[in-house]
Amino acid sequence: MYPTPTARRQQYRRMKTYRTNSDAYSFFNLLTSDELLDTLEALLPAHFRERLYPPTDVLAMSLAQAMSADRSCQNIVNQTAIRRIAGGLPPISTRTGGYCRARQRLPLPMVAGLTRQVAALMDSQVSEPWLWRGRRVRIVDGTTATMPDTPANQARFPQQGSQKPGLGFPICRIVGITCLASGALINAAVGHFNGKGGDEQTLLRSIQTTFEAGDLVLGDAFFATYFFLAQMLSREVDVLLEQHGARKQATDFRYGQRLGENDHLIVLHKPKKRPAWMGEADYAAAPETLKLREFKAGGKIMVTSLRNAKEMPKSTLKALYASRWHVELDIRNIKETLGMNILSCRSPDMVEKEIWTYLLAYNLIRLMMAQSAQWMDLMPRQLSFKHCLQLWLIAVQHIDFSRDEELVALFALMAQQRVGHRPGRIEPRAVKRRPKALPLLTKPRALVREQVRKYGHPKKLK
């Protein structure tokens, strides 16, 4: 329901209070706001000529491109050309070469750094009611994305080993750390999917310093390894993870210090063999044993550093772990709603830059959702990401961001659509709509083209 006049006045007063801390109402303004200006200037190239497409403009165009239904470079260049004419500026060429070269010059650390900085900005403004028992909860999970089948992409991000050459697509793995309260992507690591060193544990190790003392980490069974647990405990970070598959088979609640039904304390011993990725000094410094809590709830065997069963009963931890489902929705928003599922860049360096551009766009939408939730006295997770994205894409064309009244109305609209509370939701991993009756491509495309020229198209499948 739209706010009453009294509620609007209250929201306006709250907005005036928070405005000094957050004046980011459009992508370009956000990138040049007080909170991010120092970061942006520090990440800009040390020396660059004044060009038609300076770095900040290119980044703003890339963000708009990532959120557009038509994500082609031609579309965003056409939009820029029209805006210049509408603004009374000299017309420019609609050829995409200049913009594409400008995107290549855009430093990857600049895009990645801004993504992390936006998340840090949100993290600093998280309200106490948004926290879980006063603690910041981080969710870890991984996903994949495919990209054009070019030799350069195949070299950096090889296709899956089960696919024949010319029939698959290069694929990369992404592991991210998100905030349960705000949905912000705190940090991420990008690597290859196929081959040694492309697993989720390896990528997580590269960003595990993101966690700070007092954090609580949620994750699935991929991350419940001895050395990750040891590292978290040494950093005073608590964990709540599904038990590693190799240990599930050995779980026996008859042993250990019993805390309740299917709930006990266990002692894990350091693996006798040093992992290949780990140095001898780090292996020697790792503790010989870890004392953890293991329990069964909801059909899952969990392992946690929260050992006090009175303060943290199984039911409480089970409910907390169920909130890990939010990261699946976050991944869906990034890959499906924004469109990062299938990347478009043809070189590996641009692929990584494209990924971080999507992640930055995601965080910017989350920032506006957090602002709306804060001003409307809601939780950020109550708002619909897609709804807010749709409103933003319309607002940038019609709203005067210097007028507080219009901003209040925009954030009120963002807060109108709430996501449903659907605990324990289960959906089949199957599609009802049948695909087109076409055969699968089982030979390289160039070879099939020659066969079509010679013999014509094969008959459709029945």
C-alpha cells in the first residue's frame, strides 16, 4: 500500500537524516559520490588522455549495458548518441569500435574494487535489526558461467572434459561471499572450471581473508574441510556448514561428548598428508586437532564452531542454515535477471571484466534496495530484486534525482512489492515447456555447414 501523508512525512525526515551518508541515486552520481570518489580516483589509470569515452563514462555505459534487455554494444552506443543529441551536445558516430576499445582500457582492479567498495558501504550502514543476534552472517557459494567459444577463452577457461572439441563452450567458476542481511556481494573469485585448481575450495582460499573476527559463515559441504575450518577458528570466525561428504559416512553420534539427540562434540585430527597447495610452514602451523560440534537436523549433518547447545539449540541453527537459500536467489538474480549466465566477451580478460561489471551492477541495485528498506522500516530481503531493477530502469529516464519528493516516491514504490515467505520451498529441477524439435550439434559447426550445403538440412525430430 502507498504510504499515507503522515508516513510520507516521516519517511522524508528519515531520508534527510540518511542523505548525508548516501547520495548515490544514479550510477554516474554513485561512482562520483563522496563515499566512492576517493576509491574511484585511486583506481583510475594513472595517465590517460581525454577521450570521447572517459573511464567513468565507460563504466556507467557498461553498467547500463549489463542491465539492458538488449546487451549489445551497438545498443548502448546508440543510446549514448541519442542522449548527446537530446542534451545539445555534438553528435557522435554510432560505430562501436571506440566504445569497445575504451572498455578494453578500463582497468579490471577499478571495476572489482568498486564492487567491493559498494558492498563495504552497505555493510557499514547495516541496521542492528537486520543482523542475526547482533552478528554479521556471510554466505559462501559457487556458480558457473559460459562464454563464446574462442581459442583465447578456451585456453583460460577450458570447456568440460567430457565434451568433444568444437562442441562445448568455455566455462568459468565463480565463488562469492554474500551478506545475509543486505544481499550485497562482499567479495568474489573467478577461475577456470575444468582442471587442477579450479575447485570451489581453491577459489575460496584466495578470498578467505575477507572474513573478519565475529563473522558467522554459512556454506555447503564443499567448504567443510579441515584447513578451512582451522583458518576460520584462528581468525575468530564462526562457521555453520554441512558436514563434508567424506566424513558423513563416519559420523556416529554414540561417540564424542553428547549434547542431545544426534548432537555431540567431536575432535578432528589434522590430515597426516600435507595438501599439495599448502606450504610446509603453514602445514606445521596448523593445529593438530579441532574441537567442533556435529549435529543432525532437517535430514542434514551439520558441523559448527557454535558449541554451546543451550545458547544455540539445534532448532535455532537449523533455521539459520535454512536462510542459506537466499544465496541461491542471489545467484539467480545475477545470472538470470541481470543475464550473467551466458557471457558475451571473446577474450578472457574482457570476460573477467564483464563478470565484475555484472557484480557491480548487482551491488548497486542492492544498495538502492537497502536504502529503500532503511527508509521504509523494512528488511532488505523483503524487497523484490527484479521489481527494484525494473523501477530503476524506468526511473533513470523520468525522475529528477535532485528532488527529494520524487526520491521518496521511488523508494516507496520499491517497497511496495514484497517477496513471499516460503520456508522449505521445493521445486522440481525439470522444465515443462518442450524445446524445439532440433537435433543436437554433435560435430564442429564448420563441418556441419559444409554438410548442409552438400546434403541439405536433416529432418526434424518427431
